[in-house]
Amino acid sequence: MGVTKSHEFGVKENQLAKYAKALAHPARVAILNLLAKRKACICGDIVDELPLSQSTVSQHLKELKEAGLIKGDIEGAKVCYCIDEKEWKAAQVQLNKFFDNLQSGAKCC
Amino acid sequence: MGVTKSHEFGVKENQLAKYAKALAHPARVAILNLLAKRKACICGDIVDELPLSQSTVSQHLKELKEAGLIKGDIEGAKVCYCIDEKEWKAAQVQLNKFFDNLQSGAKCC
DNA sequence: AAAATTAATCGTAATATCACGATATAATTA
DNA sequence: TAATTATATCGTGATATTACGATTAATTTT
């Protein structure tokens, strides 16, 4: 982002932005859909499902993990990724709270 | 994003990613909070509330407008920004559908 | 009409993101 | 043990984002 001023904003705004950022690319949305529907969770299978290289998928998985939305379990040579249900629900609740804040009534313009 | 492959993904994934991207910066979250709570809607007032320059705020407003979440009404020399309630609710519904897709039950890892 | 206010846009610098191939590392199989 | 398989990481190029000051264009005020 180039010299971002994230630190000038509150914890809540940053937390919400962090979740949103994790969802801000269709590949990551697609990955989360696969995990959510348990159609695939082994890294290699996810790679097979997407039109991206192994290294790119690995990078997206890393971002999702850093946002806290998924976790990776090492199973021998393979890695099984799963949605972190607790964080997942926390993200949903936080996003909903944000959207519910819309105050209807007298329009200002 | 450099040579992004968004087009390789479905309309739904891209739509969701578009909304998420709009929320992916704390400044835009802050702006939406101001609009939602009707604390400010005149561009200049929004600028006064944020630790960013006028041109930067204007750029963020443009992105929110392009995502469809807000609209701007010209009022003489000033511009009043408002949340587009229809699109706002559409975004909330779509995000919720996405989060609700999580299938619980037997863990895969 | 001239000066001031308001907001968008332009140009640009710094940094982040996306994507890939190549390589490294670790586990499995032959 | 050697070869194979699975995944992460490194290095890099292309593009996007964030931020700002300066400028522009349009209104409003003086």
C-alpha cells in the first residue's frame, strides 16, 4: 500500500479491514469455498482445483492463515487446511455488526 | 495486483472479492462508519474527521463509489456522500451467505 | 468581477500484491 | 539409499494501492 497510515485508525477498523483483505481476491474466496464445503483440504487438491500455480496457491493460503481464517495441519508430507471455525464466526459477527450500524431514517442528502 | 487472474474465477467470487476489497482499508471502514451513523456526509467534513489529506480521502471515496456502496450528491460546491442502502444490504446478504456455507460435522483434519 | 471555498484529478514516489519458475526441505515410496 | 512426491520459500517482474502536493474546475462569497 505504500506508506499506509493504518496505525492512525482504531483497532476495530483495522481488524475489519484485515478480514476484508483476506476475502479481497477471488482465488481466496474460491479456496475458502472449497474448505467450507469440504470439497478439498489437502493443499495439493486445492492446487488442482484452481487455475493457479502451486506457489501462488501456497501464497494465498499463507495470507488466509495470517488473517486467522484457516489453519494448516501437517499430515506427513501433505498439509490439510481447515477453516478456523472460531475465527470464521468472529469475522462473520464483526462484519454483521458493521453492516447493521446503518442508521435509517431522515436522509441527509 | 500485477497480472491478476480474476477472470479465471466465477462472477460470485469476483463480486464478493469486490465488496471485500472496498472494506479492505481502515480508512474506508472509517468513512463508511461515519456515513452509516450520519455523523458526516459532506466530503469536507469527512476529510476533517480523518488523518488523511483531501486528495487521499477523495480517492477512497471514489473506490467506495466504484464498488457501489456509496453515492455522491452534488450540492452546489459541496458533495454529500451517502450509503447506497440497496447495495449495502446486498453486500451484507452476500457476505452472510458466504459465511453460512461453512459445513460443520466430521472434521477432515 | 475578484477572491475564496470545495472537491476531483494529475503526477509521482513508496510500497504491496499477484503470479510464476526455481529451489529448498521434508516425507514417502521404490 | 535413491527417487519421487508434497509444500514452502526465494527471487523477480508486472501491476495495483496508498499517500501527497499541485493543479483544475466549479461554486459561493465578498
